[in-house]
Amino acid sequence: MQHHESVPLVAVHHGSGAWLFDHEGNRYLDAISSWWVNLFGHANPRINAAIKHQLDTLEHAMLAGFTHEPVVALSEKLSALTGGVLGHCFYASDGASAVEIALKMSFHSWRNQGLGDKKEFVCLKGGYHGETVGALAVTDVPVFRDAYQAMLAPAHCLMSPDARQAQDGENADLVALRAAHALEKLLQERATHISAVIIEPLVQCAGGMAMHSPLYVQEVRRLCTAFNVHLIADEIAVGCGRTGKFFACEHANLWPDFLCLSKGISGGYLPLSLVMTREAIYQSFYSDSLARGFLHSHSYTGNPLACRAALATLEIFDEDNVLVQNRERAAQLNGALASFAVHSQVKHFRQQGMIWAFDAQVDDPHLAATFSRRFFSCALKHELLVRPIGTSVYLMPPYVLSDADINLLAERLQSVFHEVMSP
């Protein structure tokens, strides 16, 4: 609140493609997809048209005893993307709600199977899964959870597979194996009490864009299967093509027991989240007893407008061959950002799909404490929307960058970095 007394809010007037415009006509390249949600640009005409058509047909209907075409079509399309392995979808509105649903569904499923002692959860250091009470319990970002610590259920928080932790002679795979070994030791001791392990496959986003090897995901899947523990893949930020494949788990050639989606699934248009799960989980709730059913009520579950936006988003993926085009965009932006990879004040330049990050080498404690705000403010002056996490600068741009956008983004980012690092 105090910050905005000296740095006023930017009053956005409209958006077009990768750009946002304020009321004074200033423009800002949305290099973080408005917190990782806007995949195909602002005011995308195809998504606009789909929502407008849906608005004239059905704006909302409850899913208690009712259903509608958009939610059925979306569920079927998403299931098909997993080859039918994750054949059931449960809908909500935001990422934290999806995580809550996955946690509750995991615990309740075990209880229905007579394994009620399995009520503990495993998360990773630096992991982020949302800010509701259940999601915070498996989140390890102190700024979000410290004030509410007394409200949170305890969880097992284990070593992250963050490749930046590599010791002499180690690569990302060896860091992954070290982290997996920590999980194996815990499961050997507590598997009969552990319900699920929750991870962000390949990139721990809010934890500073910590990237890890797909080998870690493979090892977690292997261990969860061996010790009869659920695997929850939080793909809220890393799903929908962000890592280079539609689902991040595809890089490890596997499927979890629960997969959470939100953010980009609606193209950044409307609040929508969902949890995908397996037939075995579904069957564990199938009963005449109401107490065995999964009871999680939400008025706007599967909202038709949001589902229609999601369907339009999936159509763009298919029609435009987006994943292939993104590989070309990523290669081009990698080339444009090459100077950061060898910059003397940059550590750990890294990239995964359409995510880039690097850590600023900041020795001045005051600059380190104010780095993110300074960078954000300076970037606005250079027509960029970039919002570092601490001293980790990252880019998560929409999938519609033109050649000119890419060149401008790289050039302006270099200027901003130089100004902030030379105050």
C-alpha cells in the first residue's frame, strides 16, 4: 500500500496482442503474460468471438444435476490429450482451488479405501501451490505463509531438485537424483501415512523459476508407485504449452494421479481451473453412501463462458501448430538474449520452453532488497512489463510475439538491467 503512494498503479485502458495500453496512450509489452495467463495475446479475436457466441447461448448453469456442452467438450478434449489416462475432470475457478481439490480428493480416496492414516503431504522447498489454507500448507515461500503459519497443517518439505544447487562435478540429473533420494528415505519411513507428493514439473515458478531435470519427475513417479502414494502434478503455471509440450509431465513420458490446470487454460480470459484424475480415483468415490462421495461445492464450477474460452484456446493450439511455432520463437529469443548468458553480473541463465530466467549478481544489500521494485519501475519506462521475483529476472511472454517484439524485448531488457545494476 505504501509502495503505491510513490509508484502509482498503471491504469490499463486496453490490450492488443502482446501489448497493454494505459489511458495516456503509453504501451507496455506484456513479457510475463499478465502473471502467466495470457497465452495468445490480449483481445484475441478468435477467443473473443467464441465467448461472444457463448454469451448469447448460455452464460451459466450449475453443474449440480445439470451439465452443458462446453464443459463436456472441454473435458473430452483434455482427456484425449492424455490418451484417456486422466479421464475425469473436476472444475473450479482458480489455481489454489484446484490444489485444494487435489489434496482433498487424494486424502478422501485413500480413506474410502480403508487407508485413513494416509493424510500427510509432501512438498518441495521453494514450491508454490497457492494461498488458500490447504494450498499454503504445501507452499514453501515464506512471504506468503509466515503470517498464517499457525493455521496450516504440517507437511513434509523436502529438497528441491533445482539445478542451481549443483555441486562440483554435478549436473541437473545428479541434483535430481539427490532430491529423489531424500523423497525415497521419507517414503521408506512414512509411506503408510503419506497421501500424496505434490510437485511443479520442470519449473518451480514462484520460487524463482527454479528449473530441474525431467529425471526428477520420473523418479517421483516411480517412488509414488512403489510406495502406494499419489502424485499430484501442479501444472497451473507450467501447463498449456509453457514448457514446450502441452503438459510438462510429457517431458518425462508419464502421467500423475492428479493434474491441476488453471491460468493459461482459458487463454487468460476468465477464471477457470480443473483437476484431472484417473479412473481408479473416480471409482474410489463411486458408492451409494453420500459420505463416500467427493463433496466440494463451488457455484461457478465449469462456467460455460470460461469453458468456451478454454475450447477456443485449445483450437488455436491445433489450428496454428503452436508448439512447433513456439520452438521457433524460443530459439529466436534465445539468440536475442545470448548476451545475458555470458554477462558478468548474471548467474544461472536458464530456459525451458517459453520460460526464461536469470539471477542478477547483486552484492549491495539495499539494492538486493529493492531490486524487484526498481526493475519493475524501470522496465515500465522502457515499455516493458517485467516483474522479477527477488533478484531473479524472468520472462514468460505470450505465444504471439512478432520478430519485432522479440528484438524490442531483448534490447529493452538489456537497457533496464544496465540501469538497475548501475544506479
